[in-house]
Amino acid sequence: MIPAYRTAKFARNAKKVLNLSILRALRGLFFFWLIGIFLLALAACASPQHSPTPQPAPTEHTALPPATQTIKPPPTLEVLPTPVLSEIKGPETETPTASPTPKPCLSSPLAVQPLDKISEITTQPFKMPRIMPNGSYKDDAHHGVDLGYYTRDKKLFTGTPVLAALNGVIAAIIHNRPPYGNMLMIETPHSQIPQPLREKIPAEHSLYSVYGHLQNLQPLAPGDAVTCGQQIAETGLTGFTSGPHLHFETRHGPAGQSFDSIAYYRADATKPELANYERWRMSGEFVLFNPMELLAP
């Protein structure tokens, strides 16, 4: 049997050997760790650096290589012959056709009486008033011609269609004012005045015709065009009249004139109405002539 002191000594020696072995193992491991670190550092230092290769900076004497691209030739221009001015044509447009100027026309002012027999129904002929030294007219005599009758074939003259004797435009529409009553005035330009009367009238004048004592005026307005033979109203008994008739009056004067009112011989006539009446009837600005020179030359 091993004595106790030897057993304890053996245990102490074994423990020292074990500690020495562990220390040597740790030293070996540390040594190998240091070698590994050294080798890794050495490998890192020995590996080449991938830095970009510096390019020489271009100088004013160094030409840069041109960019690679495909250069297309310029398009070929087709040279066209210079057009002659007379051959140049614009867009086709319709040439406006001027309205033909109507030919002078003359109609009976009454639908019931042919023009060549108009004198047969004259109830009061034209009578020239006195002409004053300054060319104005006295408001006397009879400034127009009265056409009408009482009955014919058992039909009254009142209500007979009144027609425009000439082409023209409406210059005045007067509603039931004395002395004309319901009245229409038509201006006929010089070019539309029939011959031979046109030769007696200055070229800058128009012919003005008055239709008085009317009823049932057609829906017309100042400036409206009317044509020869167009119905404009009916015969009536308006204004100063002692029986059914059409008062037809003609003058020539400056072109383009119109009247918005005409009245006389009444206390309620306004100053503009009186002034227009005097201008039309008495001033001499509108030259009076016998209507039969137009209707029955």
C-alpha cells in the first residue's frame, strides 16, 4: 500500500505537469496566431493596387480623338425652275358676280288702269304753283295729279291696289298726317329714270314720287327697295280729300334724301313736320314737274 505522503506528492507533480502542458499548448496556439496575422499582413501588402491609370491631360497641341459616329451626307436639294409671275395662281375662288343693274322700268301706279289709259281717270290735273324770284314755290295750285273714280263695274275705287311706278327705295312713310294722309315717297336713282325724262334731270338728282291718301300700306320701311309694278298700298280716303283718288306727285332733287315726318295745315303739326313740309313743297330744293311727263310722255 502506497503511503499517503507519496500519494499527495504524486498528485502535486501530476498537477504541475498538467499546468505545464496547458501553458505550452497555449503558447503554441499564440505562436501560430501571430504567424497567421503576419502572413495575412504580408499578403495584403504584396497584392497589387487597382488604381486607375492616369491619362495625360490634353493640351492645346494635343488633338482629341473624334467621337465615333456615322456622318450622313447632306440631303440633295432639287432645284426647281423659277415660276413666271403670270403662271403663279392662287387658290381658286369664285369670282363674285355683280348683280345686274335693273333696266329702267315704268308701270301704271294703279293696278286697274293700264299706263296708256291713265289719263282717262284724271279727276284733277296738275297745275304749277307760282314760282317766287328766289326759286321757291307758293303753296297754291295743284302740285300733283289726282287719279280715280267712284265706281267701275259696281266696284268702288277705294281699295284699288297701288303700284310703284318706278324702281327705287322708300324715302318716307307718313301715317295719317295732313294733307297727304297715309303717304309713301319713293326715291328713284337717276340711272333708273326712263327716257326721255332722264335727259331733263341733272345727273346728280334722283326722282321722288309721292303716293297720297292711301290705306292698307304694305309692310315696308324707309330704305327698303321696291320694284316697278310692286304693290305698295291701296287707294283710300285719308288726309285732305273730298273723294276717293290717288294723289300722285313728282319732283327731282338731291339724291339720298328722306323724311321721317311731313305735316301742315293743322295746329298739332310739330316744327319738324312743318319744316319738312316746307322743304318738300315750297323751298325749291325739290323741283316740281307735271307727273304726266312721266306717265304719259
